[in-house]
Amino acid sequence: MADDAPGNAFIDLSRTGADPELQRVREVAFAALRLAPGQRILDAGTGAGEAARLLAARLGGTGEVVAVDHRRGDVIALDFPGAYFDAVRCERVLQHLADPDAAVAELARVTRPGGRVCLVDTDWESVAVDGLPRGLVAAVRGHLLATVVRRHLDMGRTLRRRLVRAGLREVTAVPVALYFADPISAATVLPMVNPMIPPAAGLIPPELREDWFGALSEAGERGDFLATLTMWVATATA
């Protein structure tokens, strides 16, 4: 799994993967894969590997889960024969790639006819925060989207289109809204609300950092903080 959040060099991937909101997204993805005993599954872009371990547990000790990370493989040039996997899963990877459509085509290539391809990614333009001064939120959000988050800000909502254009069948797309009612819980997925992320990460304009984290603390104490982010689960049949 590739960690999709800005400032990702400072993020604990295992903690992010354990977040209850992200687990809800994964449950949608696991259900869409239609897992069955004895299947061979690819987790492309596995990162810390916690999702691959969950997939293995779902197979009940049968079948095989192959976990590929950028240090040991390239999602655009996978070292597997065609139609090798019964199902392929790729979470929060495509948004980082220069050519995500080439990756989708490669994932489809290694999936057997009738197998499932499941893509999970983020719509960073959906980030919303309430309980803080609107002008401050607008400034920080604008900085985040313009200078920190790179590649494809809208990847989540484009997944369905990419699967359709890759020639896959039975394409579905499900939006899952992540909801955080306090800054502490939000910080596991949205590092721009995490005060432990150092200034060098560049998530917050230096001149706004004190005001931003002060406002976050106050909203948390009042109990009126809210943050949301939409992720998409798109699935198709090869």
C-alpha cells in the first residue's frame, strides 16, 4: 500500500492502516473482491503489508496472497504472466503515478478472465474541515492542494472511468466518506492536523502554523471539530 497522505515520510503506515475509518473502506474493497478459498490474490503497492495479511486471513489458510511494494516490484511492469491472479487489489497507489492508466492496464493483464480488479484511492479535493475559522481553513486547504499534494488530486473519483476505458466489465464505484469528530482521530489519516508533523514537511504555511494548531486545539476542546475525506472503491471484472 502506498500512503497517500501528504507529508507521508513522517507517517506511521501501520497506525494509519489500523484507523477505523480506513478499515471501513477496506471492508468495502474486500467484499467487492468476492474472495473465495484457494484463490491467488495480488496486493499491488502493499506498503507495510497489513492489508495483505488481512486478505490472507480471509482466505482461511488456503490460496495465496502476493504482496508487491515499489521496493520489490513495479505496478506498471509486474513480473507475473498474464491471467495469473484470481483477484487484484491496489490501494492508494495510482494517485502517485505519472501514468495511472498504464498501471490499470497492467493490473488487468495479470488478472484471469472473470477475475476481479479492485482499486482504492482518495479524492483529495473532497477534504473538508469544520469548527475552525473559515478563512484559516481555506488558506491551509489551498496550500495543501496547490503545493503539497501532487500528481492526481481527483484520483478516487476517476477510478471508474479508468476501469471502463481499460475494457473491463461490470464496473462499480462506491464512495466512502471518512468522518473524524476530533483532531486526534483525524491526525492518523490527515497529517495536516497532526502537530507532531514537523514544519519541514511543508503541510502548513509557516506563518499560519501557530494559528492553525491553536484553532485545532480549541475546536477539539469545544467538541465541535469535524473533518471529512472521501475515498473511492472501484471494482470490475476482467
